[in-house]
Amino acid sequence: MTDELEIGCDEAGYTGSDLLAKDQRFFAFASVAVPDAEAEQLIAKARAEFQVGMPELKASRLLGSDRGRMLTAALMEACEGRYAVCIHDKLLALCSWFFEYIYEPVFKDNPWLVYEKKLDRFVAMYTYIWMTEHESEAPKAIAQFQKYMRSLDLADAPFLFNNPRPPLSEMGTEHPFESVLRFAYGYRDRIVRDNAELRNAMPDSLPWSLDLSVPSLWSHLNRWGRTGRPLSVMCDNSKPLKAFAGKLTGDWSDAGIQRARQKGHKEQLGWKLARPLAFVDSSKHASIQVADVIAGATVAFAAGRLPAGCEALVQSIVRHGMDESILPVYDFVNPANRTAAVNAVILYGLATRAEAGSDPHENLAEIYRQAEIAWVQGKLRFGT
């Protein structure tokens, strides 16, 4: 029988489904493949070496002193190759959810093309950059979108769903974010109808629809599932994780795996649990304390709060960072790139279709092809 792999998980920077909290921009989720007994020994050794006596290790306190930071680096070094961490920019995560719940419902029956062409990444980054531009109406739209996703009440997002706009001009002289607003209003009925199904599909989980801990845990389960060993997973007590625990099956019925395949992901996905996910008190489990320290250090790194002299700690985080982290990639909206230039044209075209109430799928593949040819021929430039 294959040996179980014991995993301890914890998070840092948690603000629930409020992803616009200005005082905490980043969320991190860490997992360590270190049994509790070994983690206790690692902590005891580090305590003795750096003379840190706090009863339960917490990154928020450790990172405030030189000794605490050295202890943190020592623990991470001791767990080299046996931990993973993902870090999410919450604003970009919210912009990614925006695509999933505003654009994807319109393409739900056949979404493969828009994902293959990276329209999701373009819309997320496009919205993200306009969130910091004063003339853009993106901040109002995204704030109302977040409120709407907590309730699925149309009245919570009038700017998106009850805000008719003048038709787009043929020259496209409006603010670029207008294409996004036209899309949401034009396909409002489809979007609202599809999202309303969430209320029936997960009534107890609806308050956590924008939560980042659930998709993060899902990514970590896939990460350790690739070892081929059955997983014994402990998490610090978490309401959203408890609400979704029964849905994290790791097999063909897992909704996350189904969605990943629908989006074209071909990598190995899935895991086997030796027993149901356990939710415990972190003060009694050393492996979770180690995960807390790693997650907290990662948030501090992302937020630029680590002082000089933490190079070893930073390098460790970078080595163990996961591809599933949600961080800005400006190439997706770089005007010099074909993907960005083509998707800008598509975004405008989809907005005009939304205004007309026409089929968003019609000849979309051919339009993509023609736009890509035009870019190669030098006839298409995004931002000019």
C-alpha cells in the first residue's frame, strides 16, 4: 500500500469575499508536506537556535523582528522541496472573477475558443489596469460586481445591468472600458440567468463565491496529488473550506477539474484522499503553524514589507511559488503583442454584438483568424 502524504495548510491575508480591501492587497495559501511530529521537531530546533518563545508560531509576529525573520528562513530551508505556496493579487483575482461571471455565461455552451485565445486573461488584465485610471468607470463597475456576486441581486449592480449607454461609434473613440460595459448590459439577461443557477447549485456556499481559499486549496491538492500518494490533509478552521470540502473530490465529478478541462488544461489533475479533509485548531498542529509562517512571509514579500537582508527567504518563496498564483502579466495587454491587439478588436466586436443582441459565437473563429492575419500584415495595432 502506498504511504500517505501528510499535508498541513494555512493562509494569510484573508479578507473573505471582499477583494477590494485596501489595507490587504494580497492573499497567500501555503501547504507543507511535513508530518506534524517532524514539524514539531523543526519548530523546537528553530526556537532554541533563535530564542523565540511564542506559544504558537504566527508570521504576523515573527516577521517583526530579526530573530523572527531568521527563524522563518530556517523553517523554510528545512522544508526545502516540501512546501508550495500561491500568492494572489486580490484586485486581479476579482477582475478574473469578472470574466468568469460576466463573459463566460455568454459563452458557456462552447467556451473553448475564448480561453484558447486568452480572452479571459486579456479582459482580467484590461479591467485591472483601468481600475487605477481616473477617467475609467471600471472601479464603480467592479465594486458593484463584487456586491452583486455576494447576493446575486440585480439591484446591487445597476451600473452594470441597468445602465443603457449610447451606441459605440464606428471609430471606437469611447473610453476602452466602454466595451466591457456594453457587453454586460447587452447580454444582461443571459448573464443574470446563468449566475442565478449558483443560488440553486450552492445555496450554503453563495457567500463564498469570490473566496480565494477554496480555489487555492484545489490547486494545492492537485500539486500534491501528482505525487501519486493518497493525501492526508489538515487545514486550519475555515468556514469557506468547510462549506466546499465535500465538493473537492479530485475525480471526474470534481467541478474544478471539469472546468479546467473545459478551458483546455491538459496537465495532470486530480488526487486521492486517504480520509476526508480535516479542519483543526492550528495551535495544536505544528505543520499548520509552519504553513502559516510561509503564507505570512509570502504576503509580506508581495506587499514589499520585508526589510533588507531577507534574500534567502525571498528566494525560497520564488522557488516554491505555484503557477496558479494570480499576479499581473502585462504581456496580455501589451499593445505590441498580437494576442493583445487581436483581443482588443474582439472585445469591441463583442460589445457591438451585445448592443444588437446578436449571436456572440457567429463566425467568431473566422474573425479571430482575420484579425490575426491583419496583425501579421501590420494593419492592426492595439492602442493606435
